[in-house]
Amino acid sequence: MKSVLKIVKTGGKLIEDKARFQEFLKDFSAMEGPKVLVHGGGNFATEVATKLGYETKMLDGRRITDANSMQVITMVYAGLISKNIVAGLQKLGSNAVGLCGADGKSVISRKRPVKEVDYGFVGDIEEINVAFISSLLEQDIIPVFSAISYSEEGEILNTNADSIAAEISKAMSREYETELYYCFEKKGVLADAQDDDSVIEVLDKEKYQELVEKKIISDGMLPKLHNCFQALENGVSTIYLGDSGLLQKNSIHTKIVE
Amino acid sequence: MKSVLKIVKTGGKLIEDKARFQEFLKDFSAMEGPKVLVHGGGNFATEVATKLGYETKMLDGRRITDANSMQVITMVYAGLISKNIVAGLQKLGSNAVGLCGADGKSVISRKRPVKEVDYGFVGDIEEINVAFISSLLEQDIIPVFSAISYSEEGEILNTNADSIAAEISKAMSREYETELYYCFEKKGVLADAQDDDSVIEVLDKEKYQELVEKKIISDGMLPKLHNCFQALENGVSTIYLGDSGLLQKNSIHTKIVE
């Protein structure tokens, strides 16, 4: 039987709240067995970009990553946030290493081709280096990934943290039974967006499609859940969504099953 | 017989010059055998700090690292510069991982005690994690260290890159024959500071002391050379100083021997 590997993705809003993020790190550190952490950068990158006088370019609600933005993302995600998470975990007794996709060629992507829109330095994931990640896990080291991938052309590229977590979970399922945890500011998938306590505790594909048809699942949640079901079809055993209490299974949350 | 491990420290001014730094990476990538790279951040950190509106505090020519400075150093050294070096090496076919001292608890330090001066978030190295560095080298991965260490109190601390290179060289000499390379903008130690071609090709302790007494060796070079001789006494086999041509031994340079 394969041993269980837990892949946890932490959301931006959680990172921004220092006290809650410290709670998150404690819960994460206390999770048993091999694990991986994936993080974005919240609004820190936008804050730093604004202070540096760089304009944040958006198109139809999506960020355009120009060269300046990519510099800021590299500084904030792979530098400031990554290394502070690692130091925080070390202090809690969990050995960790902060990585971006270029490190050990761990997350290889392809720069998104320019069609109607040029998204700039954005990468779509092509390959995960399972051997390298496994070698760290075997040494009881937690790989901590920032939302940056690497293209074979030598570029570091902005890459969605949800996607990195999903692709790592899928790829690692060759060697482990993988569980994917999406931690964010809500308690789970809500049946009523206005009611934080209306958590759907178990969501399968049938129920998901029903909720999509009834337009109960909101815009922001759609791509996340689409990725979840796609991950389940590609080797991931279970997916959980909820706040950081989820990591110790001591809070209500959503469990996604096929 | 132990195999040879090369530890290369690259200077700030070299990093600032894009074309020369690309040459440096090529020369470094072409060096045979296991190797480690240590880098600082040049003036980038000061530039970013200034743009962010943070004042750089100096006392008697030495930088005081306050909380804001430490944030900027973490962003610039461990983020921007580290990850761009790693991407550059990957493109040249050299597998690498960008680390700070907190990663894998690779460089443990103690926050400098406050005596007459409070240097702020500055660490003096206490221990190098030889097992972790060796595990990367055994996988043909180049550890790339930024000038940041980690204290057991959970802090990430600004730490002199020359010292990190020297301490790694000394510690790794338990398992390897270590050669230490200091690459900077000069061709080596100069007999005449005004004449770039007056390189002293071989420098032993006796000659060094003679040059110190004659005040031929300038202020900036003194602590560097002091560290060199201290490293030689603690297991390092040879130390080289020069520009990046040094890495392929195709330029004149200084060799330091006991």
C-alpha cells in the first residue's frame, strides 16, 4: 500500500492575516506524515508593486504579468513569503525548504502562448519533478512551493498556486496516495454564499453539476472545483476545502469525492 | 581520497553587471565536479529599499539591518537574485536549488549580541548542515546560497556572504577536499591598489603579514584575507581570488596557501 502524502495549498487572504497564518502554520506543522505546502502571495505583491511605482495591469479581471510584475512576484513570493514560512516551520520543529519551480526543475511550465491576450510572464504547467520532491520527503523535509514555475527557455513564470497544488498532487500520486487540501478564508463550499455556515460537507460530481446548473456555485469557486474533479480523475484520492481548522479535521469543511 | 568540492562566492559588483554576470554563470556552470555557489545582492537591495522609502542606516561604514532592511534583503537576495541565478544555471544545463540558511536549516547562526552597537538582524554563523548540503550534491544539484542565515529563535538574519562561503568550505572539508573561490571585480590581490595588473599570484601567510605591515593590503581586503588564512587553518585546501576568468583558470589570479 502506498503511504499518504498531504498537499496543502494556502490562500492569499490567510497569509495576509498574521495571527491566523501563525495558527495555520501550527496546524500544518502538526499534520502527521509527509506533506507539501503551496502558497501564493496575497496582496503583498500588489502592495510592493504600488510602492515601487509599478502599475498593476488587469484585463477582464485577470492580471497581466509584465517584466516588472514578475520581478515583484519573485521577490515577494519566492523571497519574503517563502523564507518566512520556512523559518516559521523550522521554529515549530518542521524541517522545510522553500522552492520555486526553477529549483531542482521541480515545476516545469510553458509560457502561455499569445492569442487574443498577452498575459505576459505566465506559465501553464507541463511537468512535475517527482524524483526531486520525493528525495526531499524521504529526508523528512517539507517542500514549500511558491506560485512560480520554470520554462525550458530559462524563464521563471507566474503560475496559479491552485494549479501547482493540483499538478503536484496528480504527479505524486504515482508514488503516494495523495490528499489535496485547499485552505482559504471560508469554511468550505457554501450552499448560500451569504451564509458562512451553509457548508456542503460532501460534494460529488453529480451534486456539483446540479449546483452549477442552479447557479448556486459562484464564479470564483467554479475553476477551483473544476480543477478538483479533474485532479480526482487523475489519481488524487481525496480533496478537502475549508479554513485552517481543516488540517486537524476539527472544523466543518467540504470533502470532494468522485 | 576525498573528492574535490568547489565553493564559489560571487561579489556584488559582478552581479550588478548583467553581461559580466552571464559570463560568470557560464564559467561557473562549466566547472567540473560538485560545487556550491554563494552570492550577496550588490546594490539591488539598497535600490529597492530606497524606492520603497526605507532609509539605509549606516554606522561607521557598516550597515544596520533593521526590520525593513531585513524584509528587503529577503526579497532581493533570497527571491529575485537567487531564483534568477537558479533559472540561469538551469538554462545552462546545471541543476541548482536556491537556498537561504533557513532552508533545511543549512546555515545556523546566532543573532549578534548588542554591545556598543545594535547591528539589528545580523547573524554570526554557528553551524553548517553538512548532511543536507551533501544530499543535494549527491543528486548533482548545485546549492545556491544567498547571504541569509537562520537562528534557532526562528529568525532569518543578514549574514556576510564571504563568511557563509568560508564556513561552508570549512564544514564541508569533513567530507570533501574543499577549494574556495572568491570572484570579484579585480583580478586578484594587488601589490599596488592603483595598478590592476599588479596581481600577487601566490600569497602565503608570511608574505601576507609582510604586506600588512607595509600597509600594501588595503582596508577592504584585510578581513577577506584574514578569513582566508583562518579557513586554511580549518580544513580548506586552497583559496583563489580573482575575476570570473578564475573559474576556468584562464586568467591571472591570486592563489592563497598556508
